[in-house]
Amino acid sequence: MLPDFIIEPASSLRPSHLPEIALQCPTDLAEVFEHMHQGASLIAGGTDILLVAAQRGAPHHLVWTGGIEALKEFEESGETIRIGAATPLAQLIRSQSFRHKAPAVADGAQLVGSVQLRNQATIVGNVCTASPAADTVPGLLVHDCVVETADRKNNTRRIDLKNFMIGPGKTALRDGELVTGLTLTRLGKNQTSAYQRFTQRAALDLAFASVAVKLDFDQDGVALKSVMLVLGAVGETAIDASSAADGLIGYPLSEDRLSQCADAASQMCEPISDQRASAGYRHQLIRALVVDVIKQAAARYGERS
């Protein structure tokens, strides 16, 4: 195991003040589980550590997973893409193959934080934070994401992402478990996907509302065979609004049908009012985003055809 590191405390006058924190940097999972058993908290990218400290109190013992080679796997096999828990967002964004096969996920990954944060932050960390406004989650959901977990007794689980996130900041992880990776389904021959959000700033901001979609066209490339639609930041967890798109199935896209879909999706929202936006404004945002993101996805399909 690598030697321990100490994060020195900042000046007590600075808002980023942290106490001394013991940081362990193991090189295999067995060591990670041992530190977890001793009460250590996990970090991958560690980009939320100050937020966590402000909200829940500073951790005193951390174990970093970035040195575990088994958690760095990022591979494509047939219809499946597997992303290891230590894979940074920037690696996904730089992969032309990934952007082509899971564009809605790449769209969301590209909007997380800043360039510097994306070089460090991981997509698994974005999932485990379980924020209703997480930018990668809607795209992962339309790509049928499954969360892989393990514990120190080598017990493993595969949990559909829709069942993994159970509330703001809450996941289905059990005590002693960690997420080892994510698997998702790549686009098929007649499929396309996209993700959009609305914020006041282009970066370093949380979504007021967001939408991801996956379109599956008939062989003619005109009529729709199926639609997956997911809404973010307008409920305690991401909302599967695919039923709102039922009126699109079997027909070419049209403004009237898109408008009906957008209205139905807006009615499925459960947004809150906060300092960033009112519930009513978020309902309006969903209407606009649903239309825009479906058009964006359809345009991508047209470019590929």
C-alpha cells in the first residue's frame, strides 16, 4: 500500500477550511474494503469533498479508489459498454466511439463542472452523489444503465439505475458495499439519443431542468418505433416520462405531436420552488426542453443515415 497522506488544514479564516484528513491510497480492492471496515469513507475524484464537509461534517479518514486498476476499465463489448468506477468523465468525453454509441451520456458528462473537474471527477461519483440534478443520470437511464456493486466477501449485485437512486443523496448501496462500475447499452442501428439541460450559466451550475431521450426509428427511418424519455431536476429522482411519448409511436415527428408529448411530460413533473427557479418555471422548461431534445436527437439520426 502507498504511504498515508495528510491534507493540511487551511486557515480557519477560509471557507474551505478542513481538519487533518488521513488519506489512504490502496492498490487493490481487498485493501479498500479493509479501510472501509475500519470506518473510512470512499472518494473517487474527490471533487465534492468540500460540499460534503459543509453539509455533513468533514471526514477524518478517506480511502481513494483511483489507484485500483480493476476500477479503471473502460471497454465496449458487443452491445454493452462498461465503465469502471475510477474512470474520469474526461476520458469518456474524449472517446469518439463513446460519443457515437452513447451520445446522451456524453452530452451530460460534458456539462459536469468545469474542464478541470471533469479531468478528476468520475461518472460513478456523479451517480453515487444521487443529486436529482445530476447531468449524467438521465442519459444513463435512457441507455439502460445497470450499477455493479461488490463487498469484502466478494458478494456482487447488479442494480438497475432506476432502482439504485432512491432519493436526494440516497442510494440502494448497503453498508460495506462499493460501486465497481456501470454497464449500459449502446445505440442500435436505427437509434439515436441526446440530453439537454437549462441553467443560467454554461458551466459550474446545476440544472434547473433537464431531459434525455432515446429514439428508435422503424426501418424506414421516418416513423418512430419507441421512445425513452427521462426528466431530471424536477423530482426527487429522475422521472421516466416515456409514456408521455406514446403519441409519437408509429408516426413521423410533427410539431403537433411534439407539443402534445411536451405537455404530457410537463404534467408528470414534481418540481420544487427554490432560489434557482420556481416550480411553475420548471414546468415550462420541461415543455421547451422535451421538444428541443427530441429534435436534436432526430437531427443526429439524420446525420448518421
